[in-house]
Amino acid sequence: MNKMETMTGAKALMMAMEKEGVKQVFGIPGGANLPMYDEFARCNIRHILARHEQSAAHMADGFGRVSRKPGVCFATSGPGATNILTGLATAQADSSPMIAVTGQVPVAMIGKDAFQESDIIGMSNPVVKYAFQPRTAGEVPEAVRKGFYIAETGRPGPVLIDIPKDVQQNEAEMTFPDEFKIQGYHPWTDPDIVACEKAIDMLLNSEKPIILAGGGTIISSAFAELQAIAETLMLPVVTTFKGKGAFPETHPLSLGPIGMHGHAEANKMMTEADCVLAIGTRFSDRSVGTFEAFEKRLKIIHMDVDPAEIGKNQTAQVAVVGDVKVSLRIMIKLLLQRAIKKTDETPWVKHVKETKAYWKENLKLHPGEMGAAKILRKLRELLPKESIITTEVGQHQMWASLFYDVIQPGTFFSSTGLGTMGWGFPASIGAKVARPDVPVVDIAGDGSFAMTENSLATAVLEDIPVIVFILNNYTLGMVAQWQRTFYDRRMIGVDQQHCPDYVKLAESYGAQGIRAQSMDELDKAIKAALSSDVATVIDIPIDPEEDVLPFVAPGTSLADMILPS
Amino acid sequence: MWAILSIVVENKPGILFKITHLFRSRNFNIDSISVGVTENPAYSRMTITTFGDEKQVAQIVKQLDKMIDTIEVKHLDEHKTVYRELSLFKIKISNASDSMEINKLANAYGGKIHDVKKESLMVELTATPDQIKAFEELIQPFGILDVARTGVAALQRSGS
């Protein structure tokens, strides 16, 4: 416990955040958060002005996923607060650590339908990990300390701190607690060693074992452990889409993501496997197709930090609750003790490698020069392996999943759970703030980019040179694909009619805008973007009729995958 | 399956909202709910009864347990639990013999009579939900004017 000091709630907020190591806040000021904004004049925290509170939240989310420390966003009360709801829901769906601080009307005005009052505590309840509303200034430091602890421990998530204006303004004797207790919160469980032992036996006794690595593997940064298990037991590795890049996709044992738009070889091998080591995944419907078809065939070993995930969507034969990095380390230790190290290629692994080679060779791609696969492979070829990718949501996102191989684990981020269009660009800004030393590229579609493109002002004015890579079919492409596939080509509400011109749009913000209509132009554009010190938008017109394939239609199983004809 | 859940929570404003919201957002129904402070004024005990198969009940218990405001969550075995609900029935009296009949039924169920008027009387009955249901069926013919029920309160028997 530090010594007491008298100060306002707003100052205590900033001091408490400095103690948490916060270096920047993404946000927008307004009437109810002016006292905390005034403190930026007197502290060492940088303010990065967003152009919409939703984007501020996505920036904080992007920062949090890359740095694995909570990103912070500020918004005022009322509409400022409601605007961050999508950002909170996105972070919650993808277990991203985040702190959102909202202004609120003064305590005495709460419940009076005051100007710019919204019950953000009530509204945000299902989409936050926890929420605080300090009612006196003296409660602020503890709310911040607990908020950060909750956001970043166990299964991470967003925490809201809603501070009434008078609580920001009032002075109190402040203590900044080092130690605190949250009685009902137990973020970590020690993994059960017996269960780890059982998991090993089950994998050893299976003919066709496979690893399914989910987003939890990335959150826990269990990359080395995952690779060690895969190599020691010679296990092929598929991932969920959120787990994409948990394992180097250039590794001989890698098959890439499974799911609705999974790699053909990954979906095929997943449907042939007889035992799965599922690491940090909630078995989302988009990953496994129909739940019943999945669990009927398979012995499932499920590792997760969240005990509520065990048995939620799939019934596991062996469950290991705990941080997956710790669980995997226990398994590695047990394998060492038992001197287990597979060196011979099993018939299963041989079959997996043949299948992979077949699909690498035989998956039919768009025949044109500017097909999605060619564009994304060109991007991969020119980007350094440590580059960070974010994506928007739609066809481009799934093409990125199919054709952009992640080489360095933990460098690919997407709104996978909530599927929030407009996430990728502001998230790339947050990512670049976390890692200014590496190129950050938002693989975008025109529909998604249009939703948060005004973050270009932030990227340019705050000197955050990210690259927006638009696969532009001037269509809400994924919706159009479903209309072509399931609605007899009745195209409703999807045509963007070549509006706007993204090169001119970029230039109007002071960013670099480049249109690339051939592979040669694309090559030059990517190189120009990589050497630019200002944000760059690369606009790449593509065929609006190109579909994302393979495709597992909703409500079907992975075995029913539709392939390009 | 009918399940009794006993949940100890921090005694703070807004927790009841969060618990009921969790049931709604996870697609569960609350059959009954009762809330009261425990021997330690820092905590409240919520007793919630719900329906679901074994897997569903296990899932809601885990989701409740995950909540930061819950201190303890138990799925009680009804055979090792004392559980009761208080109910009040306002019953119509059409002729003189009704009053006697209702009195007899109430006595048989351990109920108490209140508010005896010419045209109605009230029965207070503390029992298990099954017993209350049985009593309700028996008094149905007289005409039930109003019912109020508290929801189940439950405690595990010692040693179980």
C-alpha cells in the first residue's frame, strides 16, 4: 500500500493507469469525460484521437491482441458509450484484453434520463468480462487495478470502467493498492497431471491422431510448446480460423485452418482423424460444422483455460483445465520422462502429407491474373515474416485464411468470433502502435473498409503508417456469394457501384493511395507501401464473381465440403 | 430434469440482474428464484430452480461459477436437501361448508388460515413445490382468486 495522497478521481485514474504501464489511450473526448481528458496535459500517457468510438475500441483491441496487455479506449457518456458496444462485444467474442473507460453523468443524475445518459453498465453486461462503476473518487484506483487484472488474466476479455463526471472531479485521499482480493475470481487452474498422462496415452493409442489448435494457443503464446508436441508425437496440425498461425503454416505437419472456409486438406484430414488434441478452442460452429457430426466420430482431448468451455459444444473424453501453455509443458515433461519421441513416419502422417501435396497442386483457383490466391501469395512473398496481419470480415478474410501462409506464429489477427466488419483497419492501427518496428497490413475488402475508413485521419495525423490492402470487388462479396449460392442469384443490397474511389479517398486524408490492376503494379505498390512513412491504401480491383472455395455450407459437416468445380 | 441451484454471491447492487441476464443470454429458463442475505451480511444466497438435461445444467453451473460475482455455486441433490417454498392462496368461498372443507385441506398440508372473510379466505402453505401443486389441485374446485409464491429456498443437509 502506497502512502495516501489527495487528488481528483480523474488524476487518480491516470496515475493508476500509468502504474499499469499504459503508454497510450485511443479515444474521443466529450462532455462527461472532460475531467479525465484534462489530465492528458499533466501525464505521460499519449492520446490517440479516433474518429468514432467503435474504432477507438477496435484500436485498443488490436493493441491488446498484439501486445497481450490490455489496450485502453476512452469514450464519453451516452452515444460515446453506446458506440463502443460493438468494440466490447468483438473483444469479448475473441477473448481480447481491453479496458474501456467511459464518462457517465454525475451520480445524482443517474436514472433521471439526463442529457447523454445511457445505462452502459446494463447494456454492456453480456459483452464484458466485468464492469466497474466507482461511485466515489476514492474507489477509482482499486477499480483500475482490479480491472486490468481481470482483463489480462485467465481467459482475457474487455473490462468497462464507467466513471460519473463528479467522481472524476471530486477529490479524495487516494491509496493505490498493490494487493487486493477478488473472492469469486479464480483465473488459473493447475492442470491435472493425470489427465495430461491420459491425453498422451490416448494420442499414442490412436491410429490417426491430429492436433486442433485454437485461438487460446495464440493468446497463451504456446507456440514453442505446440510445435514440440507436434514434432515429438508426429501429429499433423490443423487450426481453427482464430488459431490460424498458432503453428507455422510452412511446417511440413501444418494443414492450416479447418472450417466453413478451411483448407481442403485440413477439412479432409479432420474428417478422417480418430482422435483430436484440441487446444484452446471452443469448437465454434464455423470451425467444426454440425456439432453432432464432429463428436460422434472422434475421441476428444480438450485443453482450455476456461472450465465452462469443457463440454459446452463438444463432449471431451479427457479434459485438461488450465493455461494451455502450462498444460502442454506438463505433457512435454511427461514425454521426456517416458523417453517418447516418434521418428518414423506413420502411415497416417504419410497419408496426411500426400493429401496436403495433392490439394496444394490440385485446388482449382481463379484463372485470371488478379485472382485472390495470386494477390495474397504476392503479398506473402513481399512481406517480411514478422509482419502483422489484421483482416476485415468477408471474402477477403477467408481468402487470407486460405492463401496467406503465416510463417511466424502469432502474427495474424482477425475478428473471428463476432465477425465485425470494419474491425481490421482500426485494429491494425492499434497493432502498429504495439509493434511500430514491423509492417502491419490490414487485408481488407471494400465493404468492410468503408465501415471505418475514417480512421485514415488517425493513421495519418498520429503518424501510424499501416497498409490497407483492399481486395476490391465493389460488392459485399460474401453476401453476394451466398446470394449466388443459396438465393438463385438474386443480388440484393450488395452492389457498391464503384463508389468511392479509394485512391482519391486515401489522398484526401493525406495518405498514399495506389491502384494495382496487374501483378506488376501490385508488386510495385506493395514495395512502395513498405517503404512509405505514411499510411498507404492499395486498391486492387478483382472479379466480383470470384467465390471463396472450399465452402462448408452452414448446418452441414466438414465432410460435405463444396469444392471448386 | 428439475434442478435446484444454490448460489452465494456478493451482496451488492446489480448482481441479481447479472445472474438473471446470464440465464437469458445462455438460453435457460428460471423456474423460480429466491434471494436473501446470508449469515454473513457481505453475501446473499440465491436459490434458483430450473429445467434442463444433465449437460445443460452442468453448463449453467459452470457459467455461473465463471461469473466474478459468484462465490459458490452448487447444484443441490434434492434427496440430500431441505427445500421449501412459501405460498399464499386466496380462495373463493361460495357457501358455508367451503370454509370448513378448505380448513381441513389446509390442516392436512400443514397450512395456516389468514384473512377469513365472508367471500374468501387465505391459506399460507410452506412446503415443497410438489406438495404446493397437489394442494393447488385440491382447492381448484373452490375457485382460486390469487396466488403468490416465493420460490424455493434450499439448504443441503449436514453431512451430505
